Amino acid sequence: MKVENTQVQMRKGILEYCILEIISRGEVYASDMLDELTAAKMIVVEGTLYPLLTRLKNAGLLDYSWVESTSGPPRKYYKLTAIGTEFLEQLRQTWKEVVASIEHITNNNKAS
């Protein structure tokens, strides 16, 4: 068993949350999301990001607008919907609970 496989699965599990957090700051272009996720070592490729953005939009969590670009074709900028904002708040709470649980488990391990 390779640790890299588990690491990839862990990152995939929190990718949706990270994407929603990035978009929650304001309208964002997919390429900028990729840059931020890559800088955070989330290791995402376009083939992963775009289907996920489409799924989140189809679920009513995201909306987008087309913005003309001076350097090429129009760009699609994503933003959270009201439903997406509520969903993100629930994920934030879940994240806090997961972190607390992991800290509890790892701190108990150190006490032994």
C-alpha cells in the first residue's frame, strides 16, 4: 500500500470545500482557482476542476457570469449562490468538527 494513494484520497475529499472557500471571497476565474489550489499543494488539474464546478453549479451552489477579456475569449467567473453560501457554512462547521476529532485522537495517542 502506498501512502501517496491515501494522500490523494484525503485531498480529493476536501477539494469541494476548498473550492467553495475560494469562491466565497468573490467572483473568481477557474484558472485563478487552479493557481491557488496548486500553490496550496492540492494538486488539481483542469480535468478535475471543471467537472466539479459543473456539478456544483447544477446543484445550485454556484452561478457564473461571462466577462469580456482584452486578451482573448470571454472568461467565466464563478460566484456562490445563497444556497451555496449556506452549504459552505455547514461545511465549515463540519470541518471544525473533523479537525477537533482528529486532534482529540492524535492527542490521545501522544498521551499513551
